[in-house]
Amino acid sequence: MKLITEIMEEKALPIVDKIYNDGFIQGLIRADLSEKAVEHYLKADALYLENFSDIYAILLAKSNDKVEKNFFLGQINFVLNEEIAAHKNLADYIGREYQEIIKGGEWYPSADHYIKHMYYNAFAFGMAEALSAMAPCPWIYKMVARKILANHNLAEDHPLKFWVEFYADGLVDEVLTEYYKIINREAEFMSGEGKQRLIKNFLESCEHERRFFNMAYTQERWELEV
Ligand SMILES: Cc1ncc(CO)c(N)n1
């Protein structure tokens, strides 16, 4: 009997290739990604990661297991304080100060939809539903980064090699192992409908990941001003 998380990853595989072949990642590989695309991505992603750490804090409070709480605590630190290294690589690539770039960001439409998808599941359901919506965050970046390294021999001086290697790093496998332990454990007590929701949450977030990259590539914004 396949684990729910194995079904999730199998069904989501086609979108990894689509993201890899879309403009943002191809531009990153060619190192000709525009300054506007990088600026838009960083403005949106700085807010995305801030909210991702807030959702981890919600799950930390929901958990009654100290090992789980410490996992979420470690992830909050990673997202808030360590992932900034990947952002700074992108900031260096466009030759600007990171803190200056991310000023004045907002939840652009596709990022807004993605963030609310995760919050909705954290507030309206439980930990497994929330983690199923959050798992594509590390998983998609791992899969795309490893595909780039498998298909390209990036030169030592490639300006975005650090970004690719950061997300391809083996540490992400340990993070996903923790996610999947919780998701598969909770799924055992769920109805067919409950299990379907977990899979759908994961697949929807994989599509949100694709939309997020395309949002930055096209500098997507809300049409109407406040
Ligand atoms: C939108 C998004 N997804 C995944 C990651 C990887 O952490 C990120 N930084 N941003």
C-alpha cells in the first residue's frame, strides 16, 4: 500500500518539468533573468517566508509533542535567518542591497493565493492538512534545483550557482522526512475524503509554486489600487 506522501510526489512530478522549463528558471540557468523579475521575486518571497514561519509557529502551538515543537522551532529559524543567504545571492546578482530591494513589497495576486491556501488549511483543518500545503515549498525547490544540476554543469563563477546548490542541498531531505512522518501518521486516521484533501493540498501548492515563479517573471500586480 503506497504512502499518501508517495502518491503526492508521483502525481506532482509533471509540474517539476513545467517549472524547470518556464521563464524564471531558464533565465536563472542562463543568468539572464531580468533585474525586475528578481526584484519582484525577492519582494514577494521575503513576505512569503515571513508568513511561512508564522504558520510554523501556529503548528508549533498546535503540537503536543516536544520533538515536533523543536522541529518547527528549527524550521522557523531556518526560514527566518538562514534562507536569507539564497535571497542575498539573488540580490548580489542584480548588484543591489537586499534590504533596499525588499522594501515596499506586498502579497501580489499569485503569492496572496498561495499564502492564503496554507493559512486556510492551518486554521480550518489540522497539522497534516497544513503540512500537505506547505511541503511543496521545500520539495519543488529541491526537485528543480537538482534537475538544474543534473542537466547543466554550472561554471564555478555562475552568479546563481549558490542559489541552486542551496536548494539542492541534502538537508532538505531531512525536513521532508519530518513533514512526511506527520502527514502519513495523521492520514492513517482519516477517511478517504480526508486523504484526498491532503493530496489535493499538495498538488495545489505545487501549482502555486509554478504561479509564484511566473508571477515574478511577469511582475504580476493587482490591477486596482487602494
Ligand atoms: C514561494 C517559495 N517556495 C519555496 C521556497 C523555498 O523555501 C521559497 N523560498 N519560496
